[in-house]
Amino acid sequence: MVTVQQLADFVHGELVGNGEVPIARARALAEARPGDISFLENDQHLRELPHCRASALVIPKGLPVNGQPVIHVADPLAAFVMIVQLLHGRPDPPPHGIDPKACVHSTATIGPDASVFPFAVIGEGSTIGARCRIHSGVSIGRYCCIGDDVTIYPNSVLYDETAVGNRVIIHANAVLGADGFGYRHHEGRHVKVPQLGSVEIGDDVEIGACTTIDRGTFQATRIGEGTKIDNLVQIGHNCRIGRHNLLVSQMGMAGSSSTGDFVVVAGQVGIVGHIHIGDQAIIGGQAGVTKDVPAGQRMLGSPATPEREQKRILMSLEKLPEIRKEIRRLKQHLGLADDSLEDK
């Protein structure tokens, strides 16, 4: 149990109201009860306030709220995260070491303070950095290189020669380095093209659960530093993902395509092979990208077109029923009625 004043001091915020109110929990606005603290990120959430029962709030500077004590901060979300961790967080467990039930090859190197949990497998010649956490069921192939402070969650698979930078998070059941989908038609059959490349993951990347990143054919498939990849994403062979991209769930990128830096690709987007998406481009949900996208462009639709053009198309589609009726009236007036235009 802490007071609102103590929390204000903790997040370096400005307290307005009674600082002696006790706080036991931190909860989202809709779930907060007396004794809880919650937060408002911006004025768009003000409509939820009449139903809020929290004893105190963390809010942006300049946002007026009457009633309960408030803590004014520049970044309410970041401050609330700190409060949640203070009130509900658990300290990280100490290093586990190498569990006797793990299978670590005699030539593998494990860094200091690393944790290798039961039934994890680390292959020949692989290197695991300091303070890594390799959870149960993880399979790391031969000659992989894992940086420092990496967390790999259960049942993820890293094929041979996969390289992972520092502070990377790989969530459960992700697969890095499987063969790319490469075949050629030869003598009436689809013949597999050997996939002899690898996968390279930059620093501070996060890879979601059940995401797959295929190895390159002859070179590496690369994910740039700071990029965040959601669950259920498919990255094909030879792709080059830039720095600090956001790739949202169920999007897929075919082989040999690339992105610049700070690209956002929304859910269920499909990107064909051998194209490039420029820096800071944004691809809207369910778009089908079939050609290069210039830097800074916002794309929608399938096939993907610039946002403004796509919105004009959508507005036109909404008017189609009225346009059909008007054409029917004109044809009837001219004695050229066409039954194919009749409403059904």
C-alpha cells in the first residue's frame, strides 16, 4: 500500500489533490475500483471518466479533471507502466544455469548468468551470450550465434547458422531459418532449389509467437535493429527488413522483397516478391502490395494504391447503386432500357 504522493514522487509527476489517499492496485480505467489508480493517455478517453471509480488518476499535463487526486505527467502511459511494475511487478528470477535435463552440445559456448531450461537443445558450435534465457523446448541448431540478454520462449526453433543480436525477444513457437519456398520447374517436376543462406536478426528486435522467417537462398534474410514483428507473420527468403519497422499480425512478405526504415505494415497485408517499400511508408490493413512503394507513401486496398486515390475509389463505390438507377432512368427515357441494370 502506497499513497498518491509517493506515486507522484516515484514518476516525477505533479500532484493535484489529496496526496494521502492510499493506493493498493493499478488497473485500466474501465476496471478500476476504489483503492486503485488508473490513467488517461489523452482527452479521447474523457468520455470514460463519468464511470471511473478509481481513487486517483495519472493524466497528461493540462488535461482538466475534477474530483479525485491526479498526477500530471508528460507521458501518462510510461508513468503508469512504472506504477504497475512497482505495485504488481515481480523481480526477475536469478540465473538458472544449465538445467541437467537440457541438451547442450559439448562444443557450444554458454555465456555468464545464462539460463537454459529443461529440454532445451543447443547444437554443435553454437554460442549463447550473457544473461540469455533459453526456455524449455527451444531448439537451437548448429553454429548459431545468440547475443547478450536474449530471451527465447518455449518451443521456438532456430535452424543452423541463425544469428541473433542483443536484447532480442523471440516468442513461443517462432521458427527462424526454415527453408525458403523456392522451386524451379525442371523436366516436368517442381525441383527444390537448395536454401543455403541464413537468418540474421538485429539488436532489440521482438518476434511474435508462431512467426516464421525463412533463410535466404544463398545470402541472409535480415531483420533490422529495433523492428517489432507481431504473431503469425511470414517473412520469405532473401527479404531485407529495415530498422524500426512494425509488422502486424498475419501479414506476409514474399521472397526477395525489402523495406526501408520506420515502415508500418498493418494486419493481413500481402506483399509480393522482389519489390521495395520505402522509408516511413504505411501499408493499411489487408492491402495487396504488387509494386514498389515510395518513401513516406500511405497505401490502401488490393491492389494497393495511394491512400487518397483509394479513398476516392471507395467513395465512388458507395455511390454505385444511385449511379445504376440514374443510368436506368436515362436509358428508359431514351427507349434503351436494359434489364441487366434492374435492381434485384
